[in-house]
Amino acid sequence: MKHDHELEVGDNVEVRAAGKNTQLGVRHLEILYSDNDLVVINKPAGLLSVASANENKQHALAILRKQLSHAKNSVALWPVHRLDRDTSGVLMFATSREMRDAVNEGWSGAEKTYLAVVEGSPKPSQGRIDQPLRMDPEKYQMIVGPHSEAKNAVTHFKTLRTVKELTLLEVKLETGRQHQIRVHMAWLGHSVIGDPRYGTDGPRMGLHALSLSITRPNTGKRLTFEAPAPVEFLDLLR
């Protein structure tokens, strides 16, 4: 419906409320690193990485493009990867399709480290989860277990701290499947807090992309980007 559409008696109007963590007022993003080829930001929780079917204006790509553009000169950006809406942390964009493709070619060598706040205390305190994942398109939910359409997924976790009934984990990914940490931890019996899809709801999701390391395609230099956990994430353990 357009903003100037006149309502008539009998019209049905659906009003969708923003999610609890939706970042409607974000106009400026923290840039962790930038050069002629790459831009790395610290994405806040509640903000989409790119446009979705329901939201095509308020997302990190659009905000960053506007932030970096000057006058009428629009900046071209391509997402190298994505973070879930309610996951905060390191998010990378390329300034050309060629650089995006080059980084993705070596993505298997990227090192991705997350912080996760989960329910309970995993035993043993560290381990490796090797369980294939596939998407259920009807429920928009990942399913664990062998299947002809499932893809391999490997997650490593290590306990950093336990506070009451919650545990802070360092999580490293060998693969980067959608919702991988969330569904693997739920499968283990220790759901990420604030995740109603695979666990229980909460003030915010207990997942933060702490660091990302890649090998720069045109130089072979190893680059590491880090985003300290925000206060509201650390508050989950208090």
C-alpha cells in the first residue's frame, strides 16, 4: 500500500510490528577496516546484512552504501558473506564483484570465530560437532542429520566461562552453513539464548561474530578483523 492511499470503509489493513531487536534508527555503522577493495563493519544485532523480501531499505548494505557515498557518487558494494539479523559482529563487503568472487574462492581458508551464550553447561567443556544440515523451506528452519540434500557442517566449541545456568563459548566454524551455530548447539542440548527458532526467546540473541581472518587475494597477506562484544551481549551473563 502506498503512503498516500485513501482508506475506505471495509478495507482490511495489516500492520506489521518491528521485531524486538530491529534497528530502525541506525544511520551510521562502525567501520573496522577499509581500503580500495574491502570494507569491514561491526554490524549491530537486529540489523539485516542485506535486503530481504520484507525489508529492502533498512539493512547494513544500504546503510553502508549511503554512508560511504559522496554527493551523487554512489559507492558499489558486494556482500562477501552474511550474518543473521540478530547476530552482531564482523561483516565484510567488497567494492567490486571481482574481489567478492576472489575472496569467496578462498573462503574455505577463512577463520571465523564467534562468541555464543548458551543455556546450561556443555559436557565435555569443549568439542567438535560434525552433523550435516539442510533447510526445511516450509518452516525456514535447518534440520540436523543425514539426508540426500544435507550438506556437511562442522563446529568447534570451547567453554570460556559459566555463570549460573548460562555458558559463554568460543565457537569456530569449519563450514558456514545458514544458522549453523544455532542449530548445532540446539542439537547438542545447549541452545543459544534469545533464539526462539531453535530454543527460547530473550532480550537479544547470544551470538556475536568476534573475528574473521582471510588471505587477501591480490597480495597473499593474512588479514584479521575483530569486533569486541558489545555491552548488551556481555550483559546476558550478568
